[in-house]
Amino acid sequence: MAQEAAERPPEETLSRWKREQALLKARVIDWDTEAWQRDPAFSSLQRVGGVDVSFVQGDSVKACASLVVLSYPELEVVYEECRMVSLAAPYVSGFLAFREAPFLVEAVQRLQTQEPHLAPQVLLVDGNGVLHHRGFGVAPPFPVCSPAGFGVACHLGVLTDLPCIGVAKKLLQVDGLENNDLHKEKALRSHDRSHKPLYVSVGHRTSLEAAVRLTRSCCRFRIPEPVRQADIRSREYIRKTLGVPRPPPQEQEKSQNAQRPEVCPEEDSEEPTGEGGPCRARCRGPRTDLKAPSPGIQEQ
């Protein structure tokens, strides 16, 4: 989701971001606020949203912001919006939301205004929530100090006032993670034979337990379907809009074969590069046969 930019923002900008982050962090709700979250079957949940920002290769400014809404539990796309945007703010470790979140917030608000019957009841975000970066940044291009425990999923959740879940493929910082009970995060395997965990965290208006259950139920492949579809569609929009060629057939086939599970859906699978494939029919619908992760962090 994130892409680095080389320039350092002015100190006054960093100071303003820190103040805004601290104010927004005070508004985070880390417990369930909706009746469907307390229902083991999520019976009254009908629409799940996913967001993503994809970048034009070699360009740190041009990007595509996407919002998709899927029916639940069918996980079929019922709404999508992709727009090319220009990112004015540089990437700064710990402050990703100031670069990407404004476009995602606008997309959610447009949908809520224009087609409220399709608006999502919850958002899944490619990034961290209350689990976040602590203290000084560990990623280039330069270290900065940011409030602990406030990632892009929190930022987006507070500004949209929607339940929000962070789903990350990696952590910015893992020091002390296993022993820190204050982290609202859990590493899980999206299916039984997956060897690469996802890091699920509280964004806003959800408990960690509900966030983990919903993330699991949205997985056809390793990545939850709302986030996966947002990523697929944003990349395809970039190709169509800018005329970016697809990978050569041989490379595309090689990539798909490398990522396709041998037995579906039990074997591990990265995000496919497109729709279809021999496993699609047997993967339809949310997974219900997943073993609960053992307590604590799973190192896969």
C-alpha cells in the first residue's frame, strides 16, 4: 500500500501531523459497538468494505485509490470505485495515513452520500491499527517520533466513524510484541496450511476478537477478499487508464503457477494476479473450517 518518497517534509508539517495524530488517537474505540459484532455468525452483517492505494511503477506521486464493497457472507463485489490521485504528502514512516487516507475517506463519504444502501458496515484496511509503530521510526528515509498505537486503520476508522480493521502482511516494528498486552493485535493464519501470518489489529469500533473472526471469514485466499479485490481492481484501473501493459504471458503464467495452491483451499496461496483459475469454483464463499490460532503470537 505504501510507497516511499525521498523528500523530508518540513518540521512544522511533522509537528502538525503529530498533534493531529494524538487528537485522533484519543477518539479510537477499541470495543464492539455494533450488534452484529457480538453475533457469532455476524447475522446482520451485509456489506464489508475494502480499501487500497496502488502506485504507478516508478512514480511516487501518481496512484489509484480504490474502495470496494462486498456482500456478506457471499463475498461478491457489489460496488467499486477507483480514481487516479496525486499524492501531495511524502511517505514518512509512522505517518502513512496523511499521505493516503484523505482519498480513501473521500471515497467512503461519496458512497455514503450518493448510494447509502451500498455503504459498508465495516472496513478492512491494508495496514496496521492500534498495533503500530512505537517511538522512533525504523524504516527509511529518516527516523521520526510518532504516537504509539495509531496506524492507518485507526486514522481511517475515526475519520469515517466506521468499524475498521487493520490487516497487515508485515509489522513496522516487532520489538517486545509477544509480551506487550497493550497491543490490540493478533497474528493469524488465514487457513490451516498457510505459512505466512497476517497481522490483524483493532482500527476503530471493534474488539480484537471480532476483528480476527471477521478477517478469517473473509479469506478465500491468504489476503481477505475485501482488501484483495481493492488491490486487484486498483491495479487493473491503472493499467487501463495509463495503458500500462500486462506482464508477458510467460511471466504471468509463471507467477500464477507459483502463487496458485496445489489443493484448494487448504494449501497456502498468495494474492492471485487476477480473477479465475481452477480453484475459483471450490473457493467460493467464506471459509468456515479454519482452526483458531493458539493464544499469543504465531511465528510462521
